[in-house]
Amino acid sequence: MLFWFTFMLSIVVKSVSGMSERKINDLKLQAKDMFYHAFDNYMNHAFPDDELNPLRCIGLGSDKNDPQVFNDKEGFEKAVRDVIKYVSFDVNSKVQVFEVNIRALGALLSAHLFATDPRFGFIIEGYANELLKLAHDLGKRLLPAFHNSKTGIPYARVNLKYGVSKYETHETCTAAAGTLIIEFGVLSRLTNDTRFEDVAKQALFGLWNRRTDLNLLGNVINLQTGQWIYKAASTGSGIDSFYEYLLKAYVLFGETEYLDMFNEAYHAVLRYIRDETGYFYRNVNMMNGGLVSSWIDSLSAYFPGLQVLAGDLDNAIKSHLLYYNIWRKYQAMPERFDFHLRNVELGTYPLRPEFIESTYFLYRATKDPFYLQVGEMIIKDLESYARVGCGYASVKDVLTKELEGRMESFALSETFKYLYLLFDTEAHIIPLPQQYLKNHADILPSKGSIEYSICPAYEKPSPSKHLFANSIIASRPDTDFIRELVGFEELILPPLDPKGICEVPKLDLQVMEVQFGGSQESSEDDLNDQGQEQKIEKYVNGLIANRLKGLKLELTKRVDRKGYDVTKVDNYRIYPGQIFEIRDPAVKKFWIKQQTYSTSTLRVYISTLSNEVSSFDYLTAVASFGPKITSELPVRTLVQITSPYGCEDYNTEETTLIDGNIVFVKRGVCTFVEKVLRAQEAGAKGIVIWSDDNYLFQPVSPEEHKDIWIFEIPCVLITYENGVKLEKLLKEAEELLQYMEENDKNTQQKKFGSNIKVKFLPHEQEPATNIKTNENNESLLTIHGHTIRNIRLNLNRQ
């Protein structure tokens, strides 16, 4: 969030241990250039609209935005005068109270203080408090959101000209209602109009007084009845800035009632929301602390920064490392990440600042050069995929890096600001002037802090020429464990063997499906059981199935590598901490087998400008029809054509390209069989189908046509995530070849041709899965010799 009360002044750059003064200054200037590339294009193509569409170079919305942090007095004065000239809130427009408060009201107030406080050196000649008058006018237009609320909690939306519609919803989220006290409080103190601080405080206490006995708040509340609608407690979307404003209101105003509320709330977060590993914070039921969902969102990446302000440095470092590894995995921060499946749940990234903000706070607290390297990583990633001609574009999909035409205002006011401040090594916090604070004699003493170590001793790194030579963070013993939590595997290849191509170790299969079936010799009980209806019951601790026959399970390898957890039963998901119970007295008569399909390895070869050849292995599922891959097949070129699905007859040009090679197509539009037959007819020697999901299953042929078609080429399925990687390799190889042809480079890549090379290899089959009895006579479900940890076999039910 944009916390306007915190102002940063750049003084002088000094050397910092682990990164040279010159490099730090270069990165600071690069962050500054990023801001002006975005800001200048916004002013040229979009102002006074809300936002810029950087792909079309046009504005979006209807008004506002400015500030500066780069000691640019001329630019700041111009921005102020543009706002005074163009901005009016007397418009028939329904707005979100929360968004207008943090983006518009906060910006106006901060710019007013910046232009009037001589400590900043940005006094504007002839400025007559116009920004404060605009802020006061806007504040009065937001007040109707509070007027007809029975709880004091405001409506989420208000029309700036006509107030709240009688049809407006009574639902609002905790963050929207609890993120007003800072801006409204200062507006009251600057204008001597107490209405704003009064209603904001009433809303804050209206929420806090409705917390549970666990001191947890939910996500969505009915502002008229005070009843919680969505009872998920978290540190992320819908509730995030509630915690933030509690602590920062205390920092700004010095009033201990805010600190006491924060201490109680934060203690509850550590006790009920924090995962047992200590690295991430979950969505839990506010009534009992039970898990509600298995994802975390990008908004919650602000939390490590807040923990720094709270003095809980150890937990701040741990939670930041989780987000750091998510960023490294995708070169961006996906909107939602499933920590159980260790995969993207919602893949957008609108250039949010929260992770960068936390990186900034942690560097200020530790001075560890690791955080400077994190900032450099972010800059390089954003420059590589998000920079376009008219600014920086939001990312529609972090897996494919597809962009969309939005550059949100927080990219200017926060994202690039925190990148700059990270490398501006002597920035200072300027507090609110004393005359706007209450008399300290009127402030009640705090009730005391909570039970966590405040500002624990941190061993600062000693000076060194090497970036990580003395980084305490980079040398932590838990770095491998954290990477495992997010499923991030670094693709660092061993040195190439001068006599040939070295092999990359095979990756373990992380997610698989298991089908419950009958034994080879069906018993009479089994046959009688076929007519029974399968019933799956949901209860608070998981799922119950009344029989085994016909179930399909999704199994995910555990973080500790000791077996698997059931994560899905048919279409029902099981979340961490929940149990899957099978109530089938005939369970011992069944064998549980992994879905009977074979797998193969797709080995991908790429060459570099230095004539080196590297290889990557991807696990694939072999189709039930066509040749089996029982031995190593020849190396061939991988071909991707313009039509991505392979569902239409190939033309002459495409057939020439496909003939003798392996074709790469996406799943969908037509059947697997149609894709194979068309590729086979065009002369392909194999086909790789890119799935739209991240677990493998066997491509099959319709049973009624099993004996009609003749399949001559192997067909394999690759997961969605690996397909994304493969397509990226194809594009990079094509670009490299084009570069070499333009520059007449005689390299190994020319010998390979325009695409990368692949070959199929047989993959060792895993042993069957079954039920075993241990030494305590307990029935255990095992797969590959490992016990499934979250399953319970109830064999005594009658």
C-alpha cells in the first residue's frame, strides 16, 4: 500500500558490504529509469486518466495520480500543478472507498505535506493549499459511505456526486473497512475537521469488536448486521492492510491503543494462521483455526515488511524467503500459489509491489547484501518481459509471460519507488510534524507486548568484495528446505563431458493418479458390489468413502519425501491437515494399482553459441495405442507449427516441415487419435501432446474404434508446466538461429536446424501400489514402498 506518511530523502550513497558502491548506484539509476519510462509514458499517453494501457499507448479510467521520490523538484511541482489544473471530484462516478482512500486521498495529503514542510526542500512558490482543499472535498464525498451503517463499518462503494445507492450491497471486506485510519486521521488533523478520524476509528473498532475468541477476524462482513459472511482469516487479500494500518497508525500517531490491538491480532496470526513450518501464513477458519484453502496470494507478500516494523525479524526473514523462491521459480509473483500442490493457482502478476516492499524493509533492518541481489533479480526480470514501448505491462500468465494492456497506478507509486529506495542506501523516514500529534499525556500506556522476540540480535555481514561471501541469509541452512516448499528446482547442469552429451538426473514424479480396481480374480462379493452407488461424504476433517471400488485418487509427494498425501478424490479436494477415510469391510479383497499406463523420458537437446550441447529430461505418459517405447529411439527435430492443436490436415509446407520429425501440439479441440493420425499422415515419426493440466494421464483410443485404425508412431503426453518450458526453449532456439544466420555464425546450432532435437527413451516402471499389514496388524495403503500419510482405513464398519 502507498503509505503517504513515510517520506524518503536521498542523501548520499555509501559503500555497502557485499556489493560495490558503483553497482548499487547503477541499480538505483536503473530503477529510476524504470520509473520515468513508466511515468513519462503515462503523462504523454494517459494523463489525466487513471491508468495507462502500455500495449496500446492509451489511457484507462477517468482521473488522478502523481508523486516523486527522486529529488526532482521541477517534476514534483509540475505534477502538483497538473493535479490542481485537471482534477475534480464533482463527478457522477461510483468508486471504491478503499481504493480512492489509499491512492487519491493519501497521495493528495502526502503531496501537500511535501509541498509545505521546509524539511523536504520542496516548497512551491504560490502554492495555496489547493491539494489539501481537494483532499478535504474528496473526504467529504466519501463520508456518505458511513452514514446509514448500523455497525459503523462503511459501504464499500460510494458515488462521488450522489452518495450511496439504496441498492448497494451490504457486504464489505475487512481490509476495505479497516484501512482508513491513517489518511482519515491526518485529514482531520490538517483541516481540524474531526469527522474523518472519528468515522475511521469507529469502523476500525467495529471490526475489532467482532473478532472471535481466538482474536481472528474474517474476510467479508455484513455491515448492517455485523455477521461474518466469509469466515476465512489470513494475512492476504481481503484482510491484509487491516493488520498493516494497526501498526502503522501507532507508528504515525504514537497512540498505544493501535499497538495493543496489533499485538493481540499478531499473536493470533502466529498461533493460528502461521503454518507449522513457520514459513508461510494460511487461510484458516476464524472460529477454530482449521484450514480453509491451500493457497497463498501475492498481496500477502507485504507481511515480512510488516514483521520487520513489528520487530519480529526472524519470522520476517523466513516468510520473505518463501516469496523469494516463488519469484525465482516463475520470475514473477503469481496472484495465487497452491502451497500443497506447489504450483500456480492464479497466474496473473499486475506488477504488484508487496514483495519488493518487504525486500526493502529487510535490507534496511539487516544490511545483508542478499536483499540487494534480490532487487537486482527483480529489475532484470521486469526489464526482460514487462517493459514495452509505452511503459510496463501487467503479466497475464506468469508461466507463458503473456502480457495484458494495464499498468496499475501502484506500479508508479510503489513498485518502482521501493526498487529505487532499496538501492538508495541513506534514505530516511520523516515523521508527521509534532503539531499534528496528540499530547502524550493524553495517550494511555500500552498493555504490553506479545510473546515473541523483539528485534533479535542479527549478525551483520562484514565487508567483502564478493556479493554473498558474508551474507547470513544466503548461507542459511534451511535454503534447500524452502526451495522444496515451493517445488523450485534449479536447472544447474553439471560440466559437459568432452566425449559426449552428459545426462541430467531424472526428476521424481511429484503428482500421479491412482485408480481403485478389482483383483485379477473377482469374488462374488465384488460382483454383488458393482451395483452399489459410490458415496463420498464431506466432513470438517476431510472426506469419507463408503467403498473402494471405482475411486480415482490424486497423490502428491510430501515435502519431506516420505511418501505421499491424497490431495484429490474424484472431484473432491483434500487440503493439508485433512484425512481421507475409507469405510469398506471388503477392502482387503482389492488390489490398488497405479493407473496402468507406461511412461517414457523425452530428452531435449539444445546447443549454444559456444557449440556446447545441453540436455533436459521430461517425464511423459505413453498413449494406450500405437508403438510402445521399449528402447531408445533416434534423435529427431521437434517441430511446432502455426496451428497449435494439430486438428486440421497439414498443408504442403507444414508436411515438409513435419516429415521425418516429431511434432509438438497442444491438447484440445480434437481427440488424441485425430492428432496422431494427422501427424502420422504427414510423415511424423512421433508426437508430443502438451496437456492443459499438471499431472500425467494416459491418452487413450475409443474402445469401439480400437481395431479400425493403424498407429505407426509413438504418442506421449507432457504436463502443462513442462510444455511451457518446452515451448520457451523452441522460441529461444529459433531466435538464436535467426541471430546466427544474420551474423553468419558457423555454430553447432546450424547443424541442429531451426528447432531443438529430442528423442524418446523408455522409463523404468514403478512397482504396483497395494495394501499391506504392518507389525501392529494395521492395514496401510502403500505406494512405491511409501505409506500414504493422510489416509485412514476403517475395515470394521458393518
